[in-house]
Amino acid sequence: MALHQKQSVATVLLLVLLTACSSGSDMQKQSAPSIQTESTQAPSAQDTAESERLGTKWGDDVNSEVTTVDLRRTSNEPIEQMQVRYADKSYTGRAVNSMSLLAGKVDFSMESDSGKLSLYRDNGSYYVQGKSGQAYRLVYHNNSDNTYEIVASVDGINVLDGSAASRYDSGYVLNPNDDLVIEGFRKSQSSVASFIFSKPDAAYAANTNAGSISNTGVIGTVIYELYNPTEPRLSQPQAFPADDGYAKPPQ
């Protein structure tokens, strides 16, 4: 449901994880003793100390009007996904103003009340430095004529409904050659609770049954392409029109 932004038809996908297990019973034992070596990984410059960790708390009420639209995804799988880690830390790497997604069709950036926050790129990963008490926003700019759906999470929480985030959740519509600014956790059709950096124990994720303090410090985005809303939708016959996942528990 797009609220001018949230997609009304949720896409439910069942993921079956198959774990392959190989047995060594058919392998010939060697007479020579094996030598086991311990590998130690050097600490990364981007590793976060406990004192540097941040989360995002439920902030002030901010006016944010949305409308629900009925748009359809072109695929059940996202066409792009990314994540940004954040902490009160001076990150190293190349500082950039925005992250290029979908080969430049979409730009992602973060901003505070005082301007853009620098993103630091290091070995394909992105980081941003925050300060406890600082409000911030997620900004998406569409450089193309396509219509996209943005599914965003903060600290493992879906920013639209406060549930534990999934890549297959509904999201906001990013219109062609337009901006989408997500200012907080949505409370209603007309307001959000602003994103404010905080200590992890004060984060929204640490104070709701849907979240976990262990997921604080990360922002995620997945992108779906939507069918052009200006083109007429062709009606296709459906063999199982009522399918929407597993049976629901009794009320």
C-alpha cells in the first residue's frame, strides 16, 4: 500500500531454507595427523566500541500526510537492497554525500536539521556518524521515469507499522523524478514519531515487543519496481485468488 506511499496489496513470500549437510563417513581417513590452525581476524577500523553504539528512539510528533494507493510490484523479489551502519564514531573511508542505488537511478542520503550527514564508504560498506539527541531523516531521490517502492527499516523495525522488518513488507512509493523523505516511525496517516539518535537502551527497538536492542545501529532499504500507474492495468485470470499465505489462527 503506498502512502502516496504504502502498497495496498502485500506480497507474502514463503522462504524455505535448505541446509545441506555432508557426511565424512565415506571419506578415507589419512594416517598422517592433521594440523589445525587458528585464524584470528584483525580488528577493523570500523568496529564499534560499546560506548560508541547508538540506536534510534521514538521522537517528537511530526506532521506527515500520506495516502494509500493501489500499485503492483513488477516482481516478488526486490531489485536492490542496502544497509547503513551508524554509531557515535569517527569512521574512516571515503566521505560521500549520497549513495547510488540501481546504477544511479535512485540516490540515498541522510540529513539532520543542520544539513546532510556524510556517508563513509569502506570496502563496499557504508557508515554514518550520529550524535545522541540528533534528529535525522532518510532521503531518497528518483533520477528516473520509473516508479519504485521503498521498504525501509531502522534498527530492524519496519518504519511504517513498527513490526519486525521483512524485505517483503509494504513500503512507500517513490514517484518518478521525485523525492521521498522518511522522517520517523509512522504513527498514523497524518504523523510520524521523528527519528532521533539515542543510546541503545533508549531506542524504540529496545522498548517494543517487535524489536531487539541487538539490532540497533543499522538502517536498511530494499527497492521494488512498480508498474506504471498511468498505464491501464490488464486484468489477468487468477486460479487461486484468495491465496495469501498460511491459514490464520482462530480469533
